[in-house]
Amino acid sequence: MKIAVDAMGGDNAPQAIVEGVIQAAKENSQVQFQLYGDQEKVKACLTEDIDNIVVIHTSEKIESDDEPVKAIRQKKDASMVVAAKAVKEGKADALFSAGNTGGLLTAGLLIIGRIKGIDRPGLMPILPVIGQENRQFILMDVGANADCKPKNIHQFAILGSYYAKYVLHIDQPTVGLLNNGTEATKGNELMKAVYPLLEEDTSLNFTGNVEARDILNGVSDVIVTDGFTGNAVLKTIEGTAGTLLKLLKTNILAQGLSGKIGALLLKNTFKGLRNTLDYSQFGGAVLFGLKAPLVKAHGSSDKTSVYHALKQIETIVSSSVIKDLVTYFETTEQNSNEASH
Amino acid sequence: MKIAVDAMGGDNAPQAIVEGVIQAAKENSQVQFQLYGDQEKVKACLTEDIDNIVVIHTSEKIESDDEPVKAIRQKKDASMVVAAKAVKEGKADALFSAGNTGGLLTAGLLIIGRIKGIDRPGLMPILPVIGQENRQFILMDVGANADCKPKNIHQFAILGSYYAKYVLHIDQPTVGLLNNGTEATKGNELMKAVYPLLEEDTSLNFTGNVEARDILNGVSDVIVTDGFTGNAVLKTIEGTAGTLLKLLKTNILAQGLSGKIGALLLKNTFKGLRNTLDYSQFGGAVLFGLKAPLVKAHGSSDKTSVYHALKQIETIVSSSVIKDLVTYFETTEQNSNEASH
């Protein structure tokens, strides 16, 4: 297995990226890690000589404020672009980056390319079910497609179910449609059009509409929505959790427990909360629906987040999820073509 | 001033409704409170004889699972319907209910009616800015209009700004457009069309796009979005906060501090967090854009929430906000009619 790594993307690149790669490479010598980036800078972080790490020099990088489509088209020697091309050409099996999200989506679509039959790949983070250790759920799409057609959301449900089954090992994953009420008649025009598509697809374990207030409690394994709503929901979770942790700190300190007990409590409680909320331990967000896995870690990723995302990629590539998705969409496409003749 | 109160709406009706009314009535004898509902049940809760409370008997009620439009049309003697009619006929200045949200929206639109020039009133909760005491912000729309045109969201910005100015006493309230990025070019098709409308309206203090992760930190006084996204964001805030408080409790207890210190800390910290998060202290959600104020309290409201919502109504009615909005839209309408000639 070979993983193409954009060593220059992210706030802590290349340091955090290289460190995460070192950890993953030492753990699994069967995987080759290709570090794309400024040779000098990357090698300065590569403190050890490890057989299954190679460095491929690139002279440019996609900046975080670059206009995505333009940058991907023009910066032909950017680390992200060259790494994506390696995947396209079969020199690598998957792409990892913590860089410019828009750029990465563009590179995925224009360079790696979609699975035939999939109109729009979706961006899909793996989130923790709070209060149930080791249980995760998928929210999709969180921003790759601000405007969606009903068919796109139907495909997100198929994609998410495949991921949940093959990579999270959930048998018959439940699918919920994020909506403004649980009744079947609820929704805006888009969701009202999506509902019957999900209901009629017997390959899905569709359990109906779900509300945003229930998603962290594990109401469904796969929650589908358009990229605009999903983006707002994900950012609201992050914002509310962050604000509450800050408020909690203020409140605990205001109890006058600022001595040893207070400090200990603060440390332990925070650690518990943060660990539960920290979804980077489950890897990055997958741009799913491409011919090869593309995993995007948060821009602020540290070496541990990078490591987890790389382990996630290993799991995805080891499974036959992409191969089976290709077959599924080929068959579906063929069936619907035959039906229309 | 006269306030029409739907005494039968809400999980704790009529008990909690009547108790909230008693508290508000005692505090301000200048306001008449009209309790619409089952005479016998309402009077059983009315433990004191208070001059400025009157009971108007109604024989029906809108149930929480009633189909809104049908119920409002058919149950002509429902407490909510009769109370709304009293407002329409000028017998009362405003409507309060903790009942069926859909029913209330329907009653507002069909019975009380819109301000001329306003296409779609919006549902608007007043939320706390976390970490800044006594500062609130408005999120609009949170569910009255699942599908919105650009013009609707533009009008929410005007409505919200008026409310922030007249009722929350914020001078030149800032308006933010909830979007999937802060750059001016961001958004789905709808938000890209809304942006220039807000930018070109010099009566607004529009400060650009805002992201969902920043709204609880007070990034804007008035945050506008379509009713589907707003609903998802509000429910995500509620769900994340609720889940975190539960997790926090588990974590604090897991520290072994279950003795006196643990219990005290838990109690105080929780109280602080809950008070900060409890937006019912700022009143209910206003369906704003109608000819008279309509305030919807949460179905689970207790007497204190009812009391706060009634005080909110007093503030709205005491201000000239509705009158001035009517004038604004009459003038704007006239101007645009003249411009089109």
C-alpha cells in the first residue's frame, strides 16, 4: 500500500505532518509513505532514516487563502497537486492533506476523479456518539456541495452506508435524513424530494427523519444532508462545545476551587470532555465518492491527528469499499440504462 | 395594554400558564391579561382574585400533534384560535402561547395577518451571548419558512434590526448572514443572492457573512438565514449543550468527588451553565412581521418562562416597533412602486 501525503498543507506543516508519518511508518512497514513537499524543509523534519518513507520534491504549495480552482489549475508543481496526480496515475493508493479544503476538493474532483455514476462526492467527518464509547456516526455532506439535488443526497446515503459498513464495521448501518422534524412530511422542498428516494431504496436501512438535537446521541449511524446545512451543523457543534468548555472553566474557577482540588478536577474533567469530543482521533474527513480515498485533516492538526488520519486511510484502502462501490454504481447505472431502453 | 393568553397550550398548561400570568399581572396592574381556555380548568389554577386577569371560556384546544392548518381552520373555538381572533379584532394587543408551533404560525398568518409589504414573517428566538452577561442576539428564521427567497431573508434582516433596536435597545445592531465561510463570495445559490441585497441596503448595519461556530460568541446582533438552516442550527445548539451537560455530570461524578464537595460543585456549576444557556429568561420566540406581536414559549415552559415571555410582550407593545415597521414597509413599498412606474 502506498499513501501520498501533502507534506506542506496545514498550519503546522511540514513538522506535524512528517512527525505523524514517522509514527505511522514505524508501526506498519508494509505501507509506503510518499512525502510531497519542499525537499529541504521536509527532510529537516525527518529526523530518522525510515525505509518506507520517501520524499518527492515539489517547488510550490497551495496556500490556505488561495482561490481553490485557480490555484489547483495554475500551481502545477504544488505538493497537493503532485500528490493527487500520483494517486491518479496509480503511483499511490490514497491522498492525505491538512491543507486548503477547497483546493483539496478541487484536486479530488479534477485530478483523482469521481467514481463513475457518482455525481457529487461528499465530505464526511466521522464524529463521536457522546456517552457511548467507541461508537461513531457519519455526517455527510459537510461542505463539498453547498447546493444539492435530491439525487446527490441519496448518493450520500449509499456512500455513507458503505463507509459505515466496510470501515466502521457497522452491520446494516441506519441512515437518517437531517430534517426540521421527525414526521415523514417535514422538510423544505429539497428534503421532501429526498425522503421517498431513501425510503424506496431497499439497499439502505433508512429509519426516517432525524433532528439536529439528537445526532450526537447516536440517533443514526449515517446522517445525510446538503453541504450547506451539514456545514452549519458541524460548525455549530464545534462552536457550542468550544464556548461551553470555556464557560465551564470560568464557572469552576468561580467556585473558589482554584486550589489543588479545583485544578485537578478541571484537568480531569476537561481531559474527559476533550477526548470525547475530539473527533480527530477517528481520522479526518473523507471526500468520499472518488476513485481513491482522499482524507482531509483539520488545518490545525498535530502529529497525533495526522497519525490517526493515516491509520484511517490504511483501513479504507485495506477494505474493498471503493472497489465494491464502483461495482455497485456500475450495476445501478447499467440497470437504470436498461430500464430506460 | 391587553395581552391575549392561550391558557391551554403547552405541556404544563393550564397550570404553568396561569401561574406565570398571576406573577406578571401582580407586577403590572396596567396590563390586562385575558386567559383563553377551559373555564373550569383555568379557574381551578387561578388561586387568587386579581382584577387585571379575565377568563374567556373556549371549548376546544389545539393539540400538540394536530395538523396545524387543518386544526386552526376547523377548531373554531380552540383557545389559540379565539385568542388570535381577539388580537385581530383589536380586543387585545398581542398573543402569547406555549402550544403547537405550527398551529401558532398558522394562526398568526391566517388570523392576525402580516404587516403589509412583508412576505414572510420569521420565527426569532432571543439567544444569550455566552460569556457576556446581559448581551443577546437574534437568530432568524428558525423554522417558520423552510424554503426562503432572497427577499425573505433580506426582510428578516430588517425585522431583526428593528427588534434589536427597539426591544433589546441595541444602537445600530450589526447584521450577519449565516454562511459556510466569511468571505463575501461564499455560500449556496440562495445566500449568494442574499448577500448583495444586504450589502446594498444602507438602512442595515450589515457586517458580512458569519459562520455558525461564532454565533454564540456574539459575532453579530442579528443573524439571518433561511428557516431550514436556522432550525438545524438552533437544534444543534440545544442538542450539543444538553449532551455536554450530561457528559459533564458523568465526568465530575467519575472523579470520585461524589461527596459534599462534588455535589456542591455540580450544583453550582450546573446552575451557572444552565442560567447562561437558558434563553427562556429572555422570553419566547417572536413570530415577527405580523400586525401584532405573537410570542411562542417552549412547550415545556414553566411559570417562570411564561412570566418572562409576558414581560417581553409588554416591552414589545410599549415600544413603537410594530407601528414603525408598518410605516417603513409602507414607504418602501410606495417607493418601489413609484420607481417601477
